[in-house]
Amino acid sequence: MAHAAPTVPRRHRPMTSADADRQTDRNRLIRALLMGLVYGVWAAFIKRQMGPVDAGNVFYGILCGVIFAACMFALARVGPKLKRELHAAAYGVFAGIAAGYLHSLTNQSVLRATTVGLFVGLGVGIGAFYRYYTRED
């Protein structure tokens, strides 16, 4: 005769929706802070232009990173409430502006920085739209 196998007792309580929301917000914040750190270091490195590191460069990098992280966190909080087209367009515009600004720090022409920002924004927007379109509820 067959007998039922014993079950393993649960050691963790099941996750509630409040716990899931808190974890999602924490993940959004961590992602925004890490990407803001990378963006700030990159901006400070470009602004330095092979000169010595000084307090102005460090402050500039921190400022750029904080602004980038704040915008990204706000977009991550508001974005899922938008329609998929607007959500993808918002990420595309954000990425285009961020990339165009970094390129403008290299002392290239404004037209070239605008072109780089436009193409990066289009690529990110199309990629985000594809992701949101294929994973809709």
C-alpha cells in the first residue's frame, strides 16, 4: 500500500501584499541608487578631462548621481501606473536626456550630443515598449 509522504513544516510565513510592495520599493530604490552611482562617477570622470581630481569634480559627480537616481526612482514609482506606450516613452526620454547630457560633457557640438541622445532614447523606448507589450497582464 502507498502512504503519503510526510510534509516539511514551513519555516517562513507567506509573503503578504504589503511585504511584496515594500520589497518592490526597496528593489526600485537600490536599482536607482546603483545606477545613480555609476552615472555620477561617469559624469565626474568626463568632467575631469584628465586633470587632477578635486572637490568640484567630486561634488559634481555626487550631484549628477543624486539627480539621476531621484529621477529614475520617481519614474520607477510612477511608470507602472501609466499605459505601456507612455511608460516606454518616459523611459526613452529619460535615457535620451541622460545620454545626451553625458555626451555634451565631452565638449562635442550640441548637434552631436542631441543626435546621440535621440538615438539612445529611440533605442531604449523601442526596447521598453517591446518588453511592456510582450509582458502585459
